[in-house]
Amino acid sequence: MEERLRDEDPEPRELSGWGDAIMLQPYYSGQTEQDLSALFGADFAAAVVQVEPGVWSGPIRSGYGLHLVKVLRRQDARIPA
């Protein structure tokens, strides 16, 4: 699966049908580390924020099993004006 992801590099919307079906979305956008922690657990969230953007990484374990992830864009936290 990892090799297929790296070779084909699908867009997130093309991922339905890949892997095992679970009651979660195939992709998430605009999630903070806290958001990911609430959904998948603190260890998963901590690992995802370390992933290099633009490449498939993993497997990363959550309470749902193992995941291959691709961070498309990372935005650093900031203090609002």
C-alpha cells in the first residue's frame, strides 16, 4: 500500500476505497494537533505534526489501527493581533 501511494500519489478525494472502511473521513483539512488528538489520540497527533509535508508517511498507529498519512500543508501557530 505504501509503495502504491508513493507511486500513484493520489489526491485526497481519490482515496475512497483504499484500505479498510471506518466511520471517519478519508481526509481532514485545517486540523490542529489538538483536533487530531481528540479524533485519533495524542500519540497519533504528535506523530502527524512531525511528518514532512508533501510526502506519504507512516504507518502511524491510532486507536483505529495503522494509517498512512500525507500532510499537504502546515501552518505554524500564531498569536492573533
